[in-house]
Amino acid sequence: MSRIPPGIWDHLEANRPKGENLTAKVAFPDLTPRLFFALDAEKIHHILVLLDPEDPDYFDRQSRGIFIRTHELTVHGQAPARYLDLICREGSGHAGFDLIGTEIATELTKGIMPPVDIVRQVMARWRRFWGQTPQDLLTRNEVIGLIAEIRFLSGWLFTIFGAAESVRRWRGPFGSRHDFEWKGSSVEVKATTSTRGRIFHINGIDQLDNPENGDLFFFGVRLRALPT
């Protein structure tokens, strides 16, 4: 399972376009040439998915923070073609948006479903998280915890189980006892911003009890805020 290429958004921002143009780059060249990460002049993140001529148009405004449209684009070095354009307007959603791109790329590689069906299915799996967790209700500590869970999801779990199965094992957004759960194992993810070392706070001693049928693993992330 490929990880999100390091520095891809930095590269796009260094070549940020003007006007209505997009700067685009194949996101996962080892998986598929059909999916691009792209950036517009306002620094808004896009995922572009190349459609076949027979594919239908698709539009979606049901997911919080993301909307999808279909339009014709010309990517440098290629003929004009129709693309699904997934647009993430909220900077706080970029990490999750990257994970959506990874999952779409993985499904494209299988060649089982057409691109529109893949995007529709992936977004349906993510819609509960995007649509029912208003970001203005998240406290600072909840945001820190969410970042840590996404770090574990993208940096470790994806490489073992793949995108779709990893997302199914992510139970943190749904209030489960542990952040990641599957048969025989659970993982509790904690983050700290302490400058005095790896000091983690737990929500009661039973939070670190083993699951009923398996082992509990602990994943700690140390974060620091960058000056703005």
C-alpha cells in the first residue's frame, strides 16, 4: 500500500498557478496514472480523477467540507478530458482529504469498478465522519487527538491492511472504547504537546484495559505547534 508522497503539496504550492488554472501532479504513480493531487490559485486542495468517455458526470454536495463536480480539463502533456474534481475548501480537513485520495487510488488499481462508482462508494464510507462531526464542536484536545489518529491510520495501518480495511477498523470518531478495533487486537492512540517529554493523559485507568478477546496496543504521538 503506497503512502501519500512526501512533499507533494509543498511542490504544488511552490508552483502555484494564477487565475483559474490548477497545478497538478500524479499522486500515486506506482498505483495509477488516473489520480492527481492539484492546487488552485487560492491554495485550495483538489483531487482529480480521470474519467473514460463513457463514464457519466457526477456531482456531490452532501459531504461536509468536500464537494465534487465533473468538468473538462487539460492536464499538461495530455489531451483534454473529463475529470471528477473533488474539492476540499477547509484547511483543517486536508489530512482526511489525503486519505480519501489514497483510498480512491487503491480502488482504481483493482480495475473492478468505474471511477464514478469508486468515488461514490468511498465518499459514502467517509460521509458519516465528514457530515456528522461539525468541526466547530471539536475542542483543541479533540483536534489534537484526531490528528494523532490520522497519523496512525495513514502512517502505519494503511501499509498493513490497505485503505478500505483500515478505515473500517477506525472506531475513534464513533465513540468506541478504543480508537482502532478488530478481532484479537485494539489500539489506543494518544497525543501529547508537552515540551517536558512523552507525557500522555488517559481517560480513566480502564481505558488501557485489554479488549475482551485480545491484546491492547498503545500508539503515542508527540506534536508541537508551529508559529503562525
